[in-house]
Amino acid sequence: MKINKKHIKSLFLPLALGGLLTFTSCEGYLDVENPSTISQDAVFTSVGYANSAVTGIYNSLMGDDAYGSRVSTLYPNAADDFRIGGTYNPLDRRGISGFGVSPDNTELNRPFLQLYQGIERANIVIKNIQASNLYNNGTAAEQTTMHKLHGEALTLRAIFYHELIRNWGDVPAPFEPSSDQEDLYMTKTDQDEIYDRLLEDLALASELVPWKAESGDPSTRITKSAVKGLRARIALARGGYALRRDSRQMERRANYQQYYQIARQETLDIIESGRHSLHPDYEQVFKDLHMGANGGATNELIFEIGAFGGNSKTDSKLGYSNGLRIDRSSRYGQANGQLEAIPTYFYEFDSIADVRRDVTIAYFQVNKDDNKELTRLTQMRDGKFRKYWTSIDGTAQNLGINWPVIRYADVLLMFAEAENELNGPTAQAVSAYEQVRRRAYTGNEGRMGATPTDKQGFFDAIVHERLLEFGGEGIRRYDLYRWNLLTPAIAETRANLVALMNQEGRYTNVPLYVYYNPTPLVDTTVPAEVESFDFFGNSVANAMYTPVPATTPTGYTRVNWAAAVNADYVESFAVAFEPNKSELFPIYSGVLNQNYRLTQDYGY
């Protein structure tokens, strides 16, 4: 969109937001003249142009510097499920997973700017769409559509702000276009104030945006369930712990329960709507992300961020930079698989019954001959994103895989958590929790175990269930943060790694080595993939949970298993973590230097 210069006070914003007052169109949403060639005023006199403007906000969600790579796979993965592999360096991406990222680390720069790009685009739409004649005086159909677009813009803005807050804490918070701001050198706003504004916005958005069945929109656009699910997530963050600028301590406000009430009601609304359910096949939920299945057969995928176009701006590198590793000479083409599972995470799952383990953790890679090769215990990858689940092969890095933001499983567990906090483990809370757990144990329900009946025990069960359910989906680190459990989780994981290294306690029977033969990739279902693997001992339960011979059986290849977890590995886990500092990122020094009122804070 071309903006008249008289409306712009500065294109070089102190937050480096300059040049963001343009809209881009999204494939499939624009049949008319490109709005980048018309004036801003004209955009909001047309429903079609206004829709394209909102699509421009959506575009800020995707790409290498947003949920196509860094925001989805780099920033969240530093907890007790996954991390970025490699040697710690505060100046690259491994500094993030090591909890010691430097303010000069360039990985902090462009995602920060792109999140503000999305906010600026949303601010322009929110202001202008409400002032438009169509919004206030159009036909009933025109007003309905314009109100819907308004609700989408409010929700998208909330997503960008939530991402900023949970990574950087208090941040500058413009809620109007930069052209309307008297002073662009903004100070930080307390996150509580921002969250309260977002919760109000989302309450309005939930009235403006229809249910998916009413709008006919795909699951890559905001619907009422998405608004309510996101409002619940933000309410739990607002009611949770956070690192505070003034005290430099993790604190939760005294009125936190009122936010749990919001989360309870919003998730209950979704549950009682009957519009979503768990997909009976856990694996298929993630295959649907690779196939554009529009939420899946049961609409478990409530909101996913769409990837398209085969480029670094509108597509994702999911399945290439994360996911299962594939040799470049394979018929599928290369996949790097930079995310590595923490070895102890494998042993959090039931040894034979929990179907989520083999979907979530890929303990094999594909070699040049298209055969499965067992990885070391320290080199397992996240298995929910697999290049061979797409129709794209060769050298392509952009695979068109969508990113999941809200799943119905998350709604159920958020409800269970909020209900337990307010009323204890009621029958409703237990039912929601057990729906998620029962799917994981399909066919082996007898191994689910008893659900705790006390408040603390039930909360602990939810904490563990969320670990098992959402591995690799960018949720765990932020859960631990809002619960104020990140510090104890790191300490516990380090202690568990020591016990695993020494084959002590619960890890006594974990073998030092696993023996296998390379076998052809089946590429049908995960259970079939595992069943076809030639392990010494014939099954994962025997090969990876019970002692094996110290010498390699004839005809088999040996891979270090517990033997791969050594003192160097243990030391490298969360190597630079400092409580009451490392929970948040520093602001990139280049951004800081552009605004003399912006402070670093949090001990950086």
C-alpha cells in the first residue's frame, strides 16, 4: 500500500518498525486489484480490499523469522523435551537453547521486528476498518464481514503481543498506527497492562468472529474457537508467574484467580459448543499439518498458521530445519533436523502403551539408501514434522507444512488446569484430562493409571500430561515459565541425566547400547515404521528398556544408547541458565541502540 508521506512522522522507528505500512496479499484470498497499488483510504471502502489488508497481517505470522522457523522451533525449545543441537555459543541459535543468549545475537533481531510488523499492520486495519463507511453503514452482509475482519485483526495483534511478552517480558506497546503517534521513542509498558488490553480485545473479537462452520473459513484463519482458545492461553499467562522488571523475581499477582476464571469459561465454551473433538489417531493430527487438511476430520486443529509459496517469507522450514533427519542423497532430499530430544524425555513415556512417544520422538534417521538408521540416544529428533510426509522432495527447504497454534487437546487440558485451580479436580476436570490421556493409550487403557483426586496431585498430572502431549510444539518452555517451574525442571532434568548416565534409579535397565540393522523406510504409519525396524530383541520395549549383551551380536550394528549420555552432555544441558534472568531474552543490541528510552533490564 502506498502511504502519503505527510501521514508518516518517521519511517525510521526506534524499534526499527519502518517500512511496515504495506500490505501483502495471500494466495487464494485476493481476486481483485492488488491493494498495494491503491490508497489507504480506498482499501477500506471495499470488502475485498479490506480482506486483503487483513491477509497482510496473517502474512506476518509466517516465514523464517516467525512461525516458519525461529519463533516456532528456535525460541521455545530449551526445556525438558527438546533443544537445538550443537555446542553452546551465546552468539548463535545454540545460545538460546543454552539459556545464555547474548544481546548481540542476531537471531534476536528480525523475529522481534517481524512481530512488530504484524502489530503495525494490525493497528492500521483496526483503526481504519472501524472508521469505514462499510463497517458502520454498509449492508447487513457487508457489516458482518467487516466486523469479522475487525475481530481477526484484534486476535492477530494479540498473538504478536503474546509472543513478544513471553520471550521479552515488558515491551513497548503501540496500539495505534505509527503515523498517529506523537513520539515514536517508546518506553516499555508493563506486561500486565498489555495483557489486560488484549483480554478486552479478545472478548470483543469473540463477538465479532463466527464459528468455523458459520464462516466456512479454513483452520488457517481466525474463528470463534481460535479467539476463545487464545484468550484462555493469554489469561493463563496473565494469571501465571512472570519475571518482573522491578523485583527481578518470578512473581504472580494476587488476583491471579480471576484470570483462571476467564480461561475456564473460554475453554468450557469451546467444549460445550461440540464443534471440536480429539482425532482418534494422534499421528494423523500432525500428518494433517503436512497436507493442508483444514483442521482434520474432527477439527482438532483449531488454528494453524498457513505456509505456502516455497519461499522464506510466506512458507515454513518445518520438516527441514526441525523434524527427522534425512540424507541429501535420499530420494526424499535433505532434512537437517536441528532439534534434538533430551534423552530423558524418551523415558517419560510408557514403554509400550503411549502412542505419542514414537510420533513425537524420531529415534531414527534416513540414510542415502532410504533405509532407517538408529540414532544415538542424544541425537533423537522431533518426529511430528517429517519431510517424507509431504509431496516435496529434492533440495527444497520450504515444505508447506503449517504450524499448530491451538489444538483441542490444549483446550481440554487448559480447562482441566483452570477448573482444578478454582474448584479442585472436579468430574469435569478429570473428564477433560482423561480424554487426552485415553487417546494416547488407545488399546492399552489399562496402563493409564489412576487419576489423582487431590488438587496438587491433579495439577502435577496435568504438568506431566502436557509434557507428553505437546512435545516439539513450542509449548513446554512457556508452560514451565508461567508455572514458575522452569528452574526446578532444569535441575530435575540435569539430575535425571546424571542418573541415566550412571544407569541408576529408574534408568537402571536402560542399555548402554542398542543393536539394529538398517531397514527400508516404510512411510505408511508410525507403528508400522517401528514394527519393521530390525532391533536385536525384536521390539523397542526389549531393545531400549532392558539390558543387552555387551558385545555386538552377529549381523547387527551397535549404537551408543545410555553410553552416549556422558559428563560433557550433562554439562551442556541448559549450560548458562541463571534463575531470574534466563527466563527471558535480552533485546537485540541493535534495536536498543535505536531508541534512547528503551532499557535492557532483567539482568542483561
